[in-house]
Amino acid sequence: MHELTLTWAENNNRKNHTIYDQQPSKNPVTVRIGRDPARCDIVLNDPTLTVSGLHVEIFFNPQQHSFYLRSLRSTNPPIVDGQTITQGEVPLKQGSTINLGKMTLTVVAVYLSKIGVPATIVLPSSVTQVVNPAPAPPQIPQPLPVAVNQSPAQTTPSYGLRCSNSKCGKTSPYSRLALGCPWCGTSLAAAGSVLISVNGS
């Protein structure tokens, strides 16, 4: 899963919002920002009214493997890293600044999974659901250290694929790769490889 985190000051408070590449939104595939709560996923409370009702949208471009910003206002264009964006789209990176009217949003973090190599995440077994666990993949990493008072059987890891759908996130065995998630039907091609520790650590 790919993530981009924004931060900005609003009413003397610091706000943060993380955007995911496949999260549900009011406009499919994009996250829209502005003052209008009916049309925007991130609503900015701007007392100066310099932010438009629907100002910009941010989306993940899989071909470029990067997050992009697209202007939705030619008469009140955003300024990204000092460049006025009247039309088209511009890539975002960690440290990018987005000026919408008198408000400034900053990209404080960008996480991009490697292409074709989903991230391996260690999850406690108590919060992970596994359906008919499949055998370990062909290339098994070095075994985990075994404590003196534990037998190897108690610390043997198992692997699965975590659904990339943010509403699902359940873990399936590798044998489901070509079939998709059994809970929501999402393709597991972009699923994260999950290392499930038996002892919950």
C-alpha cells in the first residue's frame, strides 16, 4: 500500500491526514480537498474563504509510481513548491508545500511500496485471520532465534497475503494469489506479504 501524509494549521491547531492509494473517496481513485464537505474528502475550515469549495485532488499514479496533485480551479490555482498549477498535474514528494489560497499544506511523509515486492509486515497472530494457511514460500528466510525455554515449533513463522483493500485488510494464504481475497474479492496482486508470528510478538 502506498501512503502520503499531509499536515496543516487550522484554527491554531495542527491537523494531519494520510491518503492511501486505494482508499474509498467521494470521487473514485482521487482524494479531493477544499471547503465543501459535500464534494471533498479533506475539508479545510478557511475563515478567509481563499480556499475554493473544490480546489485540488490528489491521486496515486501507478505508471509513475508516485502521488500527483491535480488543480480543479483555473481561476484560483494552487501553488506547489512555488509553481502555480493552472492546469494539468504535478508530482508530490516528501517536503512538498501546497498553497491553497492563504492555507499551506505540507507533505510530511510519503511511503511507496517497491514495485512487484510488497512490504513484509510482522503482525500478532491474535489480530490476523488466516484461511487454510499455505506452506511457506519457496525461498524461506533464515529461521528466527529460538529462546532457551521454547521449542522451535512454538516460534515457526507462517506467511500470508494481506488484502490491500483498506476496508478489508484480512490475510489469505499464498494459494489465493490468483483467486483474489475470499472476503471482498479484491485482487491480491498488490497484497503485502505478511509474516505471522505464532507467539504474537
